[in-house]
Amino acid sequence: VQLVESGGDWVHTGDSLTLSCVVSGSTLGVKAMGWYRQAPGKQRELVAQRATGGTTANYADSVKGRFTMSRDNAKNRLYLQMNSLKPEDTAVYYCNVEMLWAQNYWGQGTQVTVSS
């Protein structure tokens, strides 16, 4: 599985941004797909994730109501719509695929910077 993120940018507080992740390769055995982020000096944290076959995504409390994850199977793309951005959302955002056998795949990350 190969993942390539795009869409990161430098924005102001309150702006919106949409991240995109192209998923290629075999997706047989995928347990879940989602987005993580890592801010400077902090551990990588889960932002949003949806299990294969699931109808809804789980979100970190800090982004609930502001971020929405979606998937376009026809285009093999995963999206993260981010609204009402805050400076604390500043991080490198990573696309993630988790396999049934606990293997994880990551993209190279895309930088999101939110200025106050």
C-alpha cells in the first residue's frame, strides 16, 4: 500500500482546508483508514479513523464538529475536511492504513500551519 498526501498549507485561524490522500496498491485486508497528526515536540495522535465496512468515523475530541473524513472509492482517495482551524491544529498530517495483521502504512505527511 502506498499513500501520498497533499493539500497542506499555511492558513489563518478560522480558515478551512481539505487534505487529500491517494491510496494505491492492494487494499485487501485493510482494517481501517484514517488521519493522524504530529505537532512539534509531541507524539503522533489519531485525528479521524473509519473501520472497513463502518458507516461512521471516529474523531479525536479536539476536532469533533470541525473535521470530517470522507472517502472516494472510485478515485482511491481519502479526504480530511478541516473547518474552523485553530493554531493548535498546526501539525504534520499523515494518512494511515491499518491492516488486519496490525501492519501500518503511512504517507510522507503534509504540513498544516495555522496562524493566529
